[in-house]
Amino acid sequence: MSKKGINQIVVGNFYNSEEYYCPNPEKKFGTMRYFFTGDNCSVALHMIPAGAPQAPEHHHVHEQFLLVPQGDGKAIVDGVEYDSEPGFFAYCPSGVPHGYNASEATYCCWNLDIFYPERLEYEKDNYFRLLAQGKKPMETQITKDTVEFV
Ligand SMILES: [Fe+2]
């Protein structure tokens, strides 16, 4: 038994784990986030509308792969801005600052982030853990004041 608690196969539809992040109070450019955590890693899938304000640059102890299946926004990695056409990816070692900017994007950006180790700060509302416990995952309202953009 894992000390962290999932340690079992869990199958579901991740669209049911929908969380909402809105970087401005007018809620004009909300970003959808689907987030889930295993025992040792985490995944976050973001849908970022074209024109959304820049997500703040940040860093964390987790290694992060940033993959862009769709979109024409800008990725910022260690102070360097990159055009993130579909297929763009970046690997950010622990502690490297990074962010994403869709403010000048012309169409919706999809951004998939993979973290190691898991993002324990999101433990409370973890979709897979709730499913493993026989609970129904709930929609969670996230604001800029309660969580950093990942
Ligand atoms: Fe991050």
C-alpha cells in the first residue's frame, strides 16, 4: 500500500475534473484546468482562450514538461520567450522560472503540463483520489488568490 494512498488502477473521464482558473476579476478570459495526481506525478491540461492575460512567471521545486498540442501563444522559459506553435514543448528543471502568454494568440491554446514529484498543494481536490475513495469529484472554483498558474 502506498503511503500516499492511490496505489490502484483508477479509470474515469478527466473532463469531469473541470476546474476553473480566471486571471482577472472580469472573468472575461477564464482558463479551464483539468488536473489529476498519481502517487508520484501530476498532470494539468489547460484550455487557454486567445487573448487571455499572461500567466505570471513562476518557479517551483517540481520538474515540469510543458507541451502545447494546439495554440499560437508564447511560452516563457528562464526569461526567454518562445513562439509555441502546435507541437512546442519545453522541459523546465526544478527551480527554472516559466510562464505562458496567450494575450496575442489568435486561437485557443491547449497546454499540457506534467510534474514530478506530484503537486501536493492540489491534493485536496484530486480527481483520481476522490474516485478511488468512492467519492464524486466536484467542480472547484479556483481564483488567482488561491493558486498559482502552472
Ligand atoms: Fe509551473
